[in-house]
Amino acid sequence: MDKITKNLINYKNNILKISEEGEFKGNKYQHILPIEDRKNNIISVYRDDFWKYIENNQINLHKYFHHLNSSQALCFNLFYPFISSNSGDILLKSLNIFEESVKIKSAEFEKVLHKNENTNFDFLISLTSRDIIFFEIKYTENSFGKARNDSKHIEKKDLIYDKVFNYKEKIQKQYHQDESFFENYQLIRNIVYLNFNRNDNLFLIFPKEKTEFKNQIESIPVPELKNKIHIIYLEDLTEEIINNSSNNSKLLEHFIEFKNKYLPE
């Protein structure tokens, strides 16, 4: 059992005080919540407000949201406090992209920008400057998603990624081939949304130990977009947020528990 799973089990037993095991494909696991307890996968500080927000905004939960290692739950726990507390400047400072004259215009989870392409961004921020910040969050997954190299995806690649998003201008030539394109499908889907005419940013967030993500990202040459794509470790971002939240006691309380839940020593 890896240290993240052990830590989540400890959190479930000692903080949530839930001893019953949740089920996955017919088997019981200690790091999974019973489905009826899934609301407890949101840290208690903002929990009640969060579930009202989810209901009001009709955001769909992933099938395995009740797993304590759910990256969707992690994403909600990471970003919702800034929506609830109207403290977006703290987030922008922690990401090192804060500008006094630029504010957050809107922030959304599971955002789809192009209905025919249909990428759900884990989290998306629109700024008053008209720039967009995209976020992809990984936790215990082993890689960015792949896609089948079949006629359906090839047609989508030619009609949408080429004609609409001009992917050939953004991804170097060796990744124009179907095999390598679909091998890195999820990552490329995120990259192609970056707009040359705006100061967009894509943040790829995951734990330090998940070196496979870093290796995959760095294996795809994107010289024209290099300064728009940022690898940020979950540990470093959490520490930055804690350091920047000294004057916000509720936010600070939340992220201390966030650290205890998600980031074992």
C-alpha cells in the first residue's frame, strides 16, 4: 500500500470518523467512502456551502467521487474556497501570476468551452484581461489519458483539432502522426486551447512523486507555447496558499486540513 493511500485511510478513520469501507467493483476498500457518505469528501470548512454551490450550478460528479483519492474531489477542495471566500487574489499570487490591474471575472468547474470538441476542464478561470487560465489536476492516476486510434477520433482530429484549433501550429511535427497524437490525447486536448493572441496559461498540477506526468509533459515539444504551460507541484502550491492566507483564518484552516488529507509527510 502506498503512502498516499495509507494517509487517506488514516484521515477517513481519525478525522472523518468513518470506519465502514466503500465498494469498488465488488470489493471493499478502506480508502473509499460508502456512497452515502460521499459529501464528506469535501473538507468540512466549506462543505455545506460547497454542496449548495454544486446543486445551484448543476455540476456532475464523477462516478468514483466517493473515493478519497478522487482527483475531482481534490480539485473542488483546492479551488472552491477561493470562489466561496472571494479571495481569488490569493490564488493568483500563489500561482505567481498576480497583477494588480487584473481580477478574476469568473471561475468554473468541469467547464466545456467547445461543445463539439467537448473537453471538460477541471477548473477554468476567466480574467478581466480576457485571458483564460486552464487547470488539469492529477493525483494518483498514472498518466494523462489516451484515445483510441480509430476512424471516429481521426475524423475529430482532422475536422476539429486541425481546422478549429490549428493544432499543427502548436504541437511539433512528430506529434501530428495519429499514433503519437492519440497516445498523448488528453494532454494535447488541453494544450490546443491556448490562444496565441491572449496571455492564456495552462497549469498542470500533480504531486511531486508522480514523475511520469512531468516526463510526459516535457516529452512534447511546444516551443511557441512553452511559457504558457506550467508544471506546478501540489505540495508547492499548497504551501504557497498557506503562506498567503495568514490574514484569512477560514482559508488557512481549510488548507491546513487539505495538506493533512492529501499530502502525507
